[in-house]
Amino acid sequence: MKDSLKSIYKEDAPYKAYLVSLLSVGVAYGLYKGIIDNYLAEVVSMGEFDRGIAEFFRELPGLLLVGILAVLYRFSAEKIFRIGAVVMIIGMLMLSVVPASRVLVTLSICVFSLGEHIQLGMKNSLGVHYAKRGKSGLSLGKQVSFYDFGTLAGYLVIIVVFRILAGDSTLFRLFFAVSAAILLASFACSTRMKSNSATDKNRRRFYFRKKFTKYYILEVTYGARKQVFFTFGPYLLVLHFGANASVMSLLFAISAICCSVLSPYVGKLIDKIGYKIVMISDTLLLVIVCFFYGFAEHFFSTRVSFIICCSMYVLDSIISLASMASNVYVQSLSDSPEETRATIATGVSVNHLVTIFVALLGGWVWKVTGIETLFTISAIIGLFNSAFAATIKTEKRSEE
């Protein structure tokens, strides 16, 4: 492992501290993600609409990320990364001590998410800066592997502990505190990152060009359908089927492993058959996923429906890997790597603009009309996405 890392990173780069810091953040996030839905349902007593409101505020920092990084532009990427860690620690500590009030818990989640998004905006900059010439891709892949391994470790801890001590509600606050302690360790590691990397200027501004119009529209529809599953998919399993934290963490772990194993193959598939076919096909598969997620109980017993919904959740996570195709599409239209990065960064902001309102509206739709309507709408959005993707021209176009 050491020799492998040495071949990727510059000798004077503090890559060891960076990767250990990412690993720690991954563990902390795995602990948090593994229990947060159950905590909101079982302890805070959030209903469908309340969950949508909480997700609205969780996603809000992602929408504001460009503005936040613009304010912090004078700092190095390492300092901004550490600022993100401090904000995450504050948010997680708040979760561990504030009363189970919907307002206070939602505020705590928003603070944690703010720190998470600040760090997210710096990861690629640091990964590229620390890499040797021609090794940027390997560096970015390595940092994802470290983070994902940490996340998986967090899930596994939740699976074991909540399996043994099921029903003990005090465990939620305990694990939020443990997560905060691990984030503190991550911050300590990050203080050894003495370099002064420049932040990615492409993440400090919006970049709109006419030739990328279809990409922006596809990001809108993709963000809408993604948010339905990310927010309400797990919450349905907790709120309706009574899945505990151990079961949910097991589901997240299975999903993470499947995505980790299959992502290289999805990438190869995009190269082999083309991004257009992949973008059309993935949302057609989504219709099947939405149907079973929304209507399984109309045809099967509760136990069988639960198993089907869990399977559909994993399948949707795998389908989401096809979102890489849109990045390849952008690359095919771009005149330079810088233009590609700027466009994708803007696409992320456009994506977040949609997701925050989908979270709010989705909770209301579920509460008023039922889960069937929510996932029917998601399927319709998927069909629109496929139809629109079919209009894409696959040949490289010149600047308009």
C-alpha cells in the first residue's frame, strides 16, 4: 500500500495525513448515516412532511456552496478543509446534546451538512494538487476508496451494536458523540497538512454556456428523481416497515459494496455503448424501481414487500452510477478540462437547487396523497429524463 501511494503522490505532499483524515470522516459519516433516519423517526417523531423539511435544510448548504467558497477564497484548500471539519464537529456535537426537538435537530443537521459540503468542495482540489503529474485520476480514485472504506466500517459498527442492543434509544446520542470525537481526530490529522493548495476557481463561480443547456436540464430531472430515493426511500423502510438502525446500516453497507464493485464496470459500459444509451436506459429501469417501491404492498405481503423495497433501494443506488454518463457528455462538448470542471460544478449547484424543493414538496405529497403518488411522479420524471436524453446528439459539436 505504501509503495502504491508513493507512486501516486508527490514526495513533499502531506497525503498520508489527508487520506487518514478522509478515512476518519468516512467512519464518522457511516455512524451518522446508519442511524439518522431511525433517530428522526423513533426519537424525534418526524413524520413524512417533517422529514422533507429536515432534508430541505440539509441540502441548503449544497446550493449555497459556490457563494460560501467565494467568501473563503483567500484561504488555502487545506484551511478550508479544516474549517469544514470544525463546522461538522459542531453540528455533530449539537446532535448529541440538543433535546429531541424537530427545530433543534434540523438546525444541527444543517450545521453538520454545511461543514460536509465545505469539505466536499475541497476534496478534488487537494487530491489533484497532491498527485504527481499524470496521476490525478488515480489520486481521486484513491481518496474515494479511503472515504468509502471508512463509511463501510461505520455501517458495520452500527449493524453489530444495534443488533445486540436493539431498542436502546440512548445509543443514538452516544454514537453522535462518538462520531464527533472521530471528526475531531480527523481535524487533528488535517492540521499536519502544511501545504497551501489553491482552491479550485471553477467552484467559486457559475459557468453557463448555451451548448450545455441539455446537460443542465438533465441535471434538474436527475436531481429531482435522486432526491426522492435518497430522502424518502430509507424513511419509508423505517417509518412504514419498522426497519431498525441495524437493518438500515446493513442495507447501506450492501448498497455501498455493490456500487464499489460495479462502478468500474458501469464506466466501461459507458465507454463501450456510449453515454446517450446509458442515460436513456438507466431512467427506464428507474420506472420499474419506482413501481415496486410504491406499489409492492398492493401485490405482496408486508414481509415480501419489505424485501422487495430493500432490493429496489440497492438497485436504485446501482442505477445512480449511470450519472457518470452525464459527465462524459459534458466532456465531449467541452473545449478544455477547465471548462468541463466548471460546467460540472455548476451542474452540481443546479442539481441542489432542485433537490431542496423536491425534498420539501415530496414530504407533502407523501403525507397528503400517499407514497404511491410520490413514486409515480418520480417514475414520470424518469421517463421525461429518458425522452430528453434521446434528443442528445452524440457527435462532438463546436462552440456555439
